[in-house]
Amino acid sequence: MSELLKVSSNPHIRSKATTNGIMTAVIIALLPATGFGIYNFGIRALLVVLTTVASTVLTEALFGLYKKKTTVTDMSAVVTGLLLALNLPVSIPLWMAALGGVFAILVVKMLFGGLGQNFMNPALAARCFLLISFPSQMTNFDCDAYTGATPLAALKAGESVNITDMIVGHTAGTIGETSMIALLIGACILILLGVIDLRIPGSYIVTFLLFAGIFGGHGFDPAYLAAQLAGGGLMLGAFFMATDYVTRPITIKGQYLYGIFLGVMTGIFRIFGPGAEGVSYAIILGNLLVPLIEKLTRPTAFGKGGKRHEK
């Protein structure tokens, strides 16, 4: 009994799910988007992926040696590195990609206590850090395959876009955000394996579409909404980062409220902001509000707060 860190009364809920198993499922679900990104942008995309994954895994391994506690085997560092790579342009210098991986693990994750203690998504925090530190490199999407603005930037400028190419993924953008089909295949894998549900992604996407339809200046034009849906990091963020177990609300009502907040903020950033994207900043802001959301949506304890029924 003296070796126990915490002692709590029953009942105890047990699950066969493990951190390693969940992270492995996420990695598998990200493979379609990763594979298409490498196909779409070439070998340079593979080098960025390998760089970020190596930097996150190595940083966590070295920190584990310092703390004399190994956590790298839970595969969470691999997920962070993979998500970071999918949020980067293929043209980014490899040393910047590695720096982002170190920042994600060391600053955002390990210095706050490791997995389960970080207050924001490490991969997105690293992307925002790189955007602030190196804005020109992080917004340069020119490569051998594509030149010019991304579809969302063209759409914001009033230009026409090819929605079919956006859905398939033959467009400029970050490595993992271009193919809506690949991302939806990965999302279906997570849903079928029971890793995520549709509370947060569904409320996020529906809220954003309503916001874009009301304030986007095009009404509920199907072509405009389809372009907003398929462009940028909305699918990647909604299914793979907003659903992060650590940084999302744990209450059911809170998850719906969280998704609604993300949809509104993404709409504000995309439609009224100077840039064409806004998913990363919306999710980061949502992460910061999770404690408040959970406090507002905390269910009433059994036997308390109910009305008395007189006989």
C-alpha cells in the first residue's frame, strides 16, 4: 500500500486500450495523408517527415535519460513528429523542421510533465512557434510541383479554384493537408477503431460551414463551402488534432461546446483575418479554454443539485 501513488474508492473503470495502442492507431490513420503528401510533393516531403519524427523521438529519449524514465516507447513522440511534418510546407529548411520537433517535445510536452500534462497540442504549438519565428519560410508553398498561392489564398482573393483538385489533393499547401480523401480515410480508421467519435469534428465542421455561409459573402453556395471544407488544414485539424485526448474537454457537453468554439474561431480567422487559414490558432486557443469549458459543463454529482420531490 505504501508504494501506491494514489488510492481511490471503487468503482474503477478498466479498459484494454493502452497509450501505445492508441498512438499506433493514430499513426496508421495518418499514413494515407502522409503517403499522398510524399507522392504529391516528392522525396523532399519524406525528408521533412523523417526529420521531424527523428527530432521528436530523439528529444524525448534524451529527456528520458536525463530523468531516468523512458517514455519514448509509448509512440506519442512519433505521432507528434508526424503531425508536425504534415503541418509544414515541403520547402521548409530541415533544421527548422527539427527545431519545431525539439520545441514540441521539450517545451510544450516534457517541461510540463510529459504526456497527459501538456496544456496544448505539441505539434500545433510547434507549428505556431515556427509561424511566428519564421513567417516567410512557413508561408512559402512554392515547390517543384506547384507555384503560386494555395487554393484558400486564391479563394480569399476572389479567384476561382478547382474543387476536384482540392478534394483529391493536387494542390499547393502543407504536406498533409492537401488531400481531403486521404484525410477522411484516416478519420474513418480512427472512428471504426473507436479512437475518436464525431462529437468534436462534427460540431466543429458544421459550425464552421454555418459561419462561412452566413459571413463569407457567398451565402450557402455549395462550391464556396466545398472549397472552404476541402482547403487548408480543416480536415487534418478537426479529426486528428482537435480530438487529442489530452487537450480536449472530457465532458460530453464540453466537447460539443469546444467544437462550436473551434468552428467560430476558424471562421473568424479565415474570413475576417488577414490570412487565409486559421485552424492552428483556433485549436490552440481552444486548448487554453478547455479548463473553463470543463468547469462550465461539469455534470452534477449524483444525489446533489436535483429538485426535491415531495410526496
